[in-house]
Amino acid sequence: MLTVRVRFAPSPTGSLHIGGARTALFNWLFARRQGGVFVLRLEDTDTGRNIEEAVTQIQSSLRWLGLDWDEGPDRGGPYGPYRQSERFELYRKEAQRLLENGHAYWCYCTPEELARQREEARKRGEVPRYDRRCCELDEATRRAKEVAGIRPALRVRMPRTGTTVVRDLIRGEVSFDNSTLDDIIIQKSNGGPTYNFACVVDDAAMNITHVIRAEEHLSNTPKQIVLYQLLGYDLPEFAHVPMILAPDRSKLSKRHGATAVEEFRTDGFLPEAIVNYLALLGWSPGDEREQMTLEEIQSLFTLDAVSKHAAIYDVRKLTWLNAQYLNSLPLPRVVEAVLPFMQEAGYVSRDPSAAEVDYLSRVVEAVRSRIHTLVELRDAATYFFRSDYEYEEKGVRKHFSKPGVIDILARGCEALAGVAEDRFTVEETEKAYRQVIERLGIPGGALIHPTRLALSGRTVGPGLFDIIATLGKEECLARIDRAIDWIESFVLSGAKMNKPF
RNA sequence: GGCCCCAUGGUCAAGUGGACUAAGACACCGGUCUUUCAAGCCGGUAACGCGGGUUCGAAUCCCGCUGGGGUCACCA
């Protein structure tokens, strides 16, 4: 059996989009499942629109997602080069073949003229289509055009009768009436190939067996199939995967929030979650599984389980999945993922010591269950790294303004002081606190809430004793002392004034 | 507008003529647990776009309509 070869062929005009990422993912999954080869090819024939930065950006996004390729611009391969801008000779050679066997002809119409022709056709209520006026130009006229400085484009004479059938692995057979096919340009007047041509030539030259791409290319396919036939190439299999739409059913764009993989990365999403979510968008394992590893998805993936209809992208489910991963991945993995965020915030040094990593691990363990993204994780953990926080106003009102709170906090502080440094654990500190609560005959919250506010400045967060044990004895005592001072100077007098009773 | 694709709750999605009184997940709403907030657990609201066929029987097959999307470049 022939080795499966698929390709992901982005145009380096911007960063990797979520839609492109899913197309890449499906290609990757198919290749890996079939024991095939995954090729990365850059479709950079429009030299004016290329952004070199996009090339590295796209590659880094793919790598970050865990989608590795076997052949590509950076690593070469037996069918290279893998940038179309370096393959112009091949395209010219193939175009020449078409010209020689009469399937192609030179067109001297300028873009302006063509636009006018289209406009006129539209006015007459006709489908705009090239009228082949350059098809039979005599030598003299051609020479005259050339002398006038007009560089021609090369067109392919498409069949005007019959039908072309696209056999699609996801949609079945889709047929197009050949009369709707226009004489497409395969070589621009600047000598470069157009997309439809370069794509066909390369897919054939690179022995691509399955063309898996977005649905927007379905209408291009009949033209491409004709090119395959005219060039004498074998047809690959086609599979057009449904589009990803924005919540308002329109095409996904920047105004719909984050759409680039890179943005998700900086917004604190894990590649595990993104890949998982993308797989679920348009594909299903057929059972109730939701959270799956790349390996698991890979072993289950088939093209015929891909749905036919477009899917609306929903960031809330992605967020939920991200939270699931944050909460279930091995701790070191989450620590590794959040580290850059912590370093950027200045909470952890650039070259962290083992002790720093250890401390960060304990912090992550304490807060990971109540956050959805790495950004949230970073923000939920600030007070573990700095003590210059302010006390939440709502908390001050609820917990720092109660009569006797200073005394209660002082008792708690004493109790913690009584716990030996090397036994400053969740269990021991809780035991000490419970004793205070019992001795004072107060509800647990009367001590626990003000302590939380003192230690974190917040009213919500991890279990208090997790905070206490993580912060450590010295820090806890200092923070409670500071809170007591603060209450004395800011709350006591103010509270009296605000509350007449 | 021509051509093409698609159509199950707000969203993802299972379903391939009878097990459908239509699964599961997100979101939402309740409850539970609890030192807070989450998480977890339990429960709830909510869907086969419409109209014709075919069939003993249709979410499932056919036709029409409607709706959505894609595409009609010397962009990819």
C-alpha cells in the first residue's frame, strides 16, 4: 500500500489562525493514524504579501501545539524545497507543457480591462467569465502588445461541456457543471504561478495522497481536477473539512476576540486544551469522551467521523477544558506552563532556583482548582509573591470591622507562633486554629475569614490552611501583625464614625 | 445574483429506518459539600427549520421551500 502523505499548506501572510490550526491538526491526526507523512509547505507565491515573521510564527505555533512535521522548509525532505517561492522553475516548466500542447494560451488583457469586462457582464446579468478574446490573437497583434510593454498572463482553456466530479471523503461526490468553469490564470504576468496552479503542481510533485483542507477550497477543486487531468497527474483523495465560524455565524475575524493560536497562548491557554477543543469541533470519537490526550485522539481519528457542517467556535467550552487540564495535568507540567507568566510578572526570577520552583509548585497546587487559565492562575497567586496588597473593601467591612476582631486575630497569631517551624503544615496549623476557636467559643469563620483577609488581602481563595502552610510561619505572623496595626489605625476610628449605633 | 456545501437545544455533538418518551458536554438555573471562592457530586430548563412524499414505521430516505455558509481575483 502506498504511504499516506498529507500536507498543511499555509500562506505566510499572518499568524496561525484557529481554523488553520484545526486543518493542520486534522492533517496531522490523519497522517499519524495512518502511519503516514505530514508535510509543511509554505504557499508564498504572492511575494508581495509574504511576511517573513509569519513563517517563524506559524512554525512556532504548530510546534507549541505539538503538531510536528516530517518534511518542511526548516528541515527539508526528499521533495523539497518546501517554499513555493523557491519552486518557480518547476511551475514554469509545467506551464510551458500546457502551452505547448495547446491547453494554455497567453492573455494580454490587463487587470483593469478584466475588471471592466466583468463589470459589463454583471450589468448584462451574465455570469462574469473570460470571453477568450486573447485566445486566437495573431502573431502581429501579440507582438504589438509586447512592444507596448504588456506582459501577458497564461490562461488554461477549461472544458465548457460535461461535468467534473469531486470525490470527497467527507461529503461524498460533488459535481460541477464544466460550463461554470472559467479559464483560470495559471501564471501571472510577472511570471509567478497562481495558487490553483502551484497547489496542483506541488501536490502532485510531492506525492500528496490526501488533500485535507478547509471547505472554502471546495469550489476550487473542479478547476484543480481539470489541471490534474491536463497535466497527466494522478488525482489525490480530497477531504474538505467544515469551516469554523464566529458566534454570530460569520467568518471568524479579529473582531471576535482571540483567533490566533499565539493569542491563546498569551491568554493562558494550554496547548493540550486547544488541541483537544479543536478536535472536538467538527469531530467526535462517537462516544461520550471529551477530555482526551493527543495520543488518544490520534488513535480514534477517522475522516468519516468528521462532520459536514460548520461549527461555531465557543470560547467558554475551551475555557472549561483548559480548567480541566489545569486541574488534572501532572503538577510539574502546569508549573512549567505558568512559569513564563510568573517570570514576566516578576514573581519568579529568570533563572529560578530549586527552592523557587518548589514554592511555585505549592502555590500552583493550592490555586489550580479554582482558575481557568494561566493568566488567572498568575493573578490568583499574587499575594504568595508580594505582601504589598491592599485589603479588599468588602472584606474589610465584613471581617475587619467586627468588634473584637483584633483580639481574635491576636489569638490566632499566638497559636501559629506556637507551632514549630518544621511542623508548620496544613494539619498542624489547622489544629492550632481549631483550638483557639473552641477556647474562644466563636464560630470558625470569625477567625478564619479575618485571617484570610490578613494573609491575602482577599475574601476568596484556597483553603486558609493551604495558604498558611504555603506562606510559612514567619510570613504569616508578620502579615497578621500588619493587619492588626492596619485595623487599629484605619478601621476602629472610622467604623465608629460610620456606624452611629 | 450564478454555482457549491450544510441544517438535532443558545453552543459543540451522538444518532446511519423500529431499542428516540432523542445521549453526552459547555453555558444557564437549583441543590449538596464547605472557612470563602472554585472544583466535585446530584438534579433541572432546553433541540430533530418548514411543507410534501416513500414506508406498517422517519431525526434518519426522496423532493420542494426557508435559513446559514462558501466561492465566483494576475489573493491564497
